[in-house]
Amino acid sequence: MTSFESIFKVASNASSGLPEKVFVFARQSELANLESLADTVTLVEIEPGKALPEELIEQAHIAVVEVDPGDRRSINRLDALRALRPNLAVIAALPEVDLNITRLMLRKGIGDVVAMPFTVDDLFTAILEVERDLGDTLVEEDVVPAPVFAVQKCHGGAGATTIATHLGDALAREMGESCRACVIDLDLQSGDVSAYFDRQSRLNLNDLLDAGARLDDELMRSVATEATPACDIIAAPVDIQPIEEIELARLKEVVAQARRRYDVVIFDMPGSLTNWAMSVMLAADAVVLVGTSSIGALRQVKRKLRLLQEMDYHPSRVAIALNNAASGLFKKLDMRGIEEALGHPVDARITSDSQLLEQAQAQGLLARNIQRKSRFSADIDKLADHLLSMVEEGE
């Protein structure tokens, strides 16, 4: 999956419009169709089952790699490529592109696919698409991008937005006095982060997505709304729009800008996992799966957990938070049994305090601003501390 790591500007070939240091690794019969690009890209003749030359991979800005899905060696060398250059932009060249193969490439961290036999137009388009995804903004190499946490509801009514909004403030406070968080509402159809804080802004996520080359720190500042002294929010679109409306390339530019501006970024994820939503979640430093202790809810948590595992997202980067712990169900259900059923530890049990939360939301405040000390706020602070520890251990 394409990562939201630092974005680097690279030079391009003025004559062709292609970026420099593009390497195409394929057998000779496939390269024959690309002779007209020989002056602008590096064509490397190699069989799909052979190991890729490390000295060339180290030089590449974009690598186009022929993949034979029927040859295990060809698939394995993608893993070796990703281990050698984790952030290298890779295009997979495939004899046939279908849903199963696309999913496999997604799990292998491939940014795009192109069908073979090659045509100059198709390859040209794929390279430019990947280059656009990498972005046009130069980021200093010594700037460490802010960690990203994706809060994913596993079923309706789990309280994921409540947890996400409180987590933003808690994470910033935990990181230090001068740190600041940003909660980005990615729920295009029912997002209500701004409603929780009773903040109305004429600008929202769509204004950032539509900005294109105008996206900069000043625009980010004008769209973001202060929710607490330590946390800003970026609201979801006012009007309901199709869930597939977001272009991943544009969203990545927004996230890269947010990671430069803030010390920590939190996504309030949509319930429906579209392709772009999966990309966002898999690129996060950690995912928080939010559910409750009911049997049906636990089943949905396990489904989301299994999906992440199938996408090779490491279990150590997943935190499970069970909300509404005061319902009494925890007295009836053995936590060890729950964890055994999930195959994963329950990292947080969030105490429900509906009266406190309703009072806070009515005033557009966090629970801790209404009642300085509460079990709910203490549980949120513990979860924030746990998430930061997860990121530190993964470095």
C-alpha cells in the first residue's frame, strides 16, 4: 500500500514529461514495445523470476516490474523489493489484471498496475499517475511526519466518533505542552465531528481535496477549526456525497500537509471500507477498532481484525477498544474468553458515562472540560498512552 511518508519532488525529463530515474524491469520480448522510451526511462532486461539487481533498485525513483502471478519467485521478489526500498513507488506489469491479482498487489504495497503487453501510452499514463500520487511538494528530509491513527467503527453506535474526538486532545496533551493534534472526519455521509464540538465552518475536507496546487499550510489553517486548545478538526463535507467520491491521490496530499503541520493526526473513518478508505487505514501507524461487548459487536470487531490480517497489517499495530463498559456486560463476559475469541488482546475498556457525554456534547466540549476527573476521561488517556507506546515500539 502506498505509504503517507514524506513526499519528495524529483526532476523530470522535460522532453517527455516523465520523471527521471524510472526503471522498467521485464523480459526482452516485452521491452521491445518500449524502444521509443529508451532515452527517458531505463529498460532492464530480466526474467520475471530472477532477483532484481539491488544496485539499480537503489537508484530508482519509480520501478515498473513485470510480475508472473503463477511464479512464486516472481511474487517473492516483490517482498524483497519492499524490504530493500519500503517507500519506493512500484508499478506491477501483469499479463492479466483481475480483482484477485489487484488485491494481491495491494497487499504487496504496489502503487499501480499496468497490463502487458506494454503500450507506450499505457505505461506513460501509469508512470504519471504514480508520480502525481507522490506529490509535488518538497519536504525536508529531516522533518519527521506526524504519526497517524485511524479510528474505525466496527458497527453502528459503537461511539467511535466520541473516542476519536477525545483521543485527539488526549494524544496531543500526552505528547507535550506545545503539541497539537488534528482530527480529520473522513465519514463522507454521516460524519459529525464538527457537530460534536458545535463548530460550524464554511470550509471543510472538500475544500482541501479540490485545492490541487493551491494546497498549502495557509489553506490548511483556514479550513481547520479549533476544537480545543490542543486539537483542531477538519469537518466532513456538509452535503452527503457518494462514498467513492474521494480521489486517493488528492487525499494523500491533504494528509501529507496535515502531517507536516500537526504533531499527530487522527482519522475518524467511515463505516464502509472503500478502496481509498482501506488505503488510508493500511497506511496509518496504528488502527483503533472500536466496538462494544455485545456478541454481535464482537463478531464485527473480529471481521475487521481478520480483514487487516489478510492485508498483512501487523497485529501489533492494531488496538481494540470496547466502549460502553459500564453496561454490566463485562461482569457477565469473561475478558479472557473475549480475547481468546478475538485472537487479540482488548487494549482498552472505555467506561460509559452517557449523562456526562450528553452534557459535554450539548456544550460542544470534551468530557474533561465538564468534569475534570471521570472514569471515561481516564480510560481515554490510558488509550492515548497505549497508542503512543505502540508507535514508539514500532520505530
